[in-house]
Amino acid sequence: MIRVRSFFLGLVFASSAISLGACGSDAPTAPEATIESTTFAAALGVNITSSTKTTSGLYYRDIVVGTGALVTSGQTLGMHYTGWLANGTQFDINGPTATPFSFVLGTRQVIAGWDLGIVGMRVGGQRQLIIPPSLGYGAQAQSTIPSNSILVFNVTVVSAR
């Protein structure tokens, strides 16, 4: 009797755990990858050992150090950028011939990885940002960006005011 009761209680517990785990979105989500364990497409030029890791888990590397004004939170920035998935798939671009993308830094108008990774750049500077899922779109897929994606951006500060 005790074995049957234990088995039954175990079955009920397992069933409840599975039911609770299934709550929420019906869409499957990929497990969150780490930057350190990710193989990046060679074309991206990602070099973790030459990059600076922040306490938030974001990596950045200055490609060109700008000579203009220092960028700080609260400024309206004009940016050119290209965004890729770790496998080299480009998902967005605002290139040098386009009108720069404009936003106020530090006000959550962009993903957290940008708000954190652009501070300290100078106008004219170009930086590579390697953004963990928690500072990008997280478990939420976004258009052609799968859930829990590590994002790689090359960003250029065109203007700051």
C-alpha cells in the first residue's frame, strides 16, 4: 500500500510539474546561450579575448576610437549600425548612406545592450557590441531573431547632442 501511494503521489507531483512547466507561451524557446561558449561566424570578426566584458555580461571592442565629443546618457544620438546573429546572419542595417538612426541614450528606447554598450564612445567612433540574450530580446523571438539569441552589432556614433 505504501509503495502504491508513494508511486501515485510521485506521479501526481510529476504531472503537476509538467503542467506548470507548460504554462505560458505555446512557442518553444531555445535555451539561453553564453557568449563564452558560442562559436561566432568568422566573417563577424568577433574576438572575445580582445574585448572588454562588463559586469552585465556584455562584451565590447572599439574598432575605431572617435575623436569627437564623449557620449553620455541622456544625449540624442545619431547612429549607423549593422546587426548579426552569431552564425553571421545579418538581421538589420542602417548603413552610412542612410539617415542615421536616432534615439536618446539611457532611456530604454533601444535594447539594454545598446544603452549599456554605447556609453563612453566618442562621436566618430565605431564599436563592436556582443550582447547576451538578457540584454537583447531574451526569450522573446523578434521578427527574424530567434529567442535567446546572442547579438553582434557594429555601431558608429554619427552625432550626439
